[in-house]
Amino acid sequence: MVITQRRSSAKQLNVLPGGGALQSKSFIEFFAGIGLIHEALSPLGWHCSLANDNDPRKVAAYKANYPDVPFSDADIRDIPVSSLPHALLATASFPCIDLSQAGGRRGIEAEHSGIVWSFLEHVSGLIAQGKAPQFLLLENVVGLLTLHEGRSIDLLLTEIAKLGYSFDLIQVDAQHFTPQTRNRVFVVAVRDVSLAADVEMPDTHIRRYKVRQVFERNRDLPWAFFDFPSLPEREISLQDVVEEIPSGDRRWWDAERMDYFWSHLEHDHKPRLMDLMNSGADVYLTATRRGRRRGLREQIINIRWDGLAACLRTPKGGSSIQFIVRLRNGTAQVRKITGHESARLQGVALPNMSPNFVIPDGEQSALYAFGDAVCVPAVRWVVENSIEKFLAEGAAALLRPANSSAQLELDFGAIA
């Protein structure tokens, strides 16, 4: 049963009246953050009917980029369903804290991540009012797949199925699009589509063993697999992302902090970095500071050698802190990653990737804004190869069951 988190008395804040005819390729963006799902969808011809987030810093960043989008800064639990517009798609990049180590892995029923049930309650309310979204798009961390022996993802998919949606479940890592390791789970759901019971999950890179385990536990649920292509090869490097900051800039660490850096490097990373530095290499690397090593509470700095940044996080200390290491002219320099670099790692503020996206003022504000956002080109790739294909091709966008004679049932009545 869905956990109800609705408050005792609802209030309406900056929400447009609902109703009206469904507009083609419209979406409602819940947990909108700074608007990176919007940024992913906009070039595909989508327009946002309503965005919602109640974090003041993120709301300000969203409005700076999309001042004309109707916006609710209410808690999702305080938004009356009757005020929601009719849209083709509803998205939810819901809070991940209870699904990750940082939040103690409390699960999808806990205080923060459990807000996803309010999202599904709103979808249910829209269905009851004859305004069902044809598609749902949910995104979160990969811990969702295994948390509590899979109970969290099983419960989420079961509730989505109860609302009349079939769905696909995939993993996509941002490193295929930008130089950042950011592995995320996507649920793409489509309403009023049913496949024969013998449909099999395809064996592809985006449906690896953790996803397959979910499928094996939940074969009785309404799966609908999209015919995704292979993930692309990344076209930009860390060099393309890093800002060229002069050596004398105060953001580079001074001698005292460099002593700290060398003394806290992982034991086998120090000689490797020194060898690379002494070779005269001109290269950028990234590093992270960990709060514990092998069960001991001690600080340690790890270098990444693969030309990638670690997964961005909000700047709250410990492993959330990420650094740029520059080797040049036989010396090493270190500084914290900048907000502009974080934006680029999420796929904006680059010449060929949303160059005009407005970045929040202030380093901490920018790092916070992009630390728990989505990777724009990764989201766009998911939508292009699922929802977009379904709109264009109908049944051809979905993989057929093993039994070729099985019939695919479609209801396009809700699509304008």
C-alpha cells in the first residue's frame, strides 16, 4: 500500500488552475530542482505546463532559466490535484537521500525519498479526473535497485502498475555523455499498453544483472521494454570541462594545504602521481576526499586515473568534496572543483551543450544546485529512445515478446 504523506490541511502556493485540453508534448516537472530535466526535454519540442520544487535556492535557479514556466513553490503534498494541468508526461527526479549511504539507506518508505508516494498520489488523482499522463519518467540512484533486498524498487514498480502503467527499467551512466561517473536508474512508464505474459527482458548494457534481478522477482508486473540502442561513446573529455585558472589564482592550494594533500593521498596513489608529475605530463585529474578507509575514521584522498570525475554531490563534507589536480611543468596543483565545472559535468554551459544556461551566483550555490541534479544529455538520450520513439512509432518502439504471434495492445486515445 502506498504510504500517505499528505498533510492535514492543503494550501495552494503559486499554482495555476488545472483543467483545459491536453497540449501535445507537455509535461509536469515535479522535484524540478534547477530545471535540468526541462533542459533535456526542451530541444525535443517539449514544453512545461507546470514545474514544482520547494527549495528556495533551486526555485531561484529554475526561474532564472525558465521565467515563463508556471511554477509552484509549494511542498508537493500541499498542491491540490485539481490545480494540476493535463499533460502528456509527468517527471519525478525524487529525493535520493534515504536510498543512499548518506541517508543511512532507510528506504523508499522513509521521510525524504518516501515523498515519491505523493507524486504517485497526484498521478492517481489526475487519472481520476480524466487527465492521466500518458507517460511517467522517474529517476534516482542505483541503490534503489538493491535496497532492503529489492523491496524499495519492487514496491515502487507495483504501485506504478496499479495505476495502469507498463514500464521499462534501465541504468544509464553519465560517463557516456560527460566525463562524470553518475550511474542512475530510470523508470519509463507508458499508460494503457499491455504485452503478452511471456515478454523477456533483453540482455543489454542498460539492463545489467541488478535490473534483471528486479525483473525476475516481478515477472508478473506489466513490463514494456523499449528498443534502446547501444549507449554512445562520450565526445568530451575532462580537459573540455575544466576551467583554465592561472597558477597564481588563490583558489589553488597554498604550500600548507599541498602538504596536507600529499600526506593524505592513498598509499599507492602518491608514488604513482609523483611518477606522472616527474614525467612532465600536462594533464588534469580529479580527486575525492573520503571520511573513512577500511572501516577506520581517517581522511584519505583518492586520485581518479580514468579521466573522469566522481559522481557530483552537494557540498556537505566528507566524500562530497571533489578536487581538480593539475600536473604541469613538473609540478602539481590542487583546488576544489568550481560551480562552472560542475555545471559542465551535468551537460550544460558548454559550447555544444546548453551554452546559455544560467548558473547560480556564488560557488557554494552552484555546487549545491548541480550536486544532486541530473545529467542533461543522459536524460535526453533516455527520452529520445523511449517516449519520443513511442510517439513516433507506436508499437515499433517496444520489443516484442519471445512469441512472435503475441499481440501488442495500445490505446492512443490519451495522446493529443
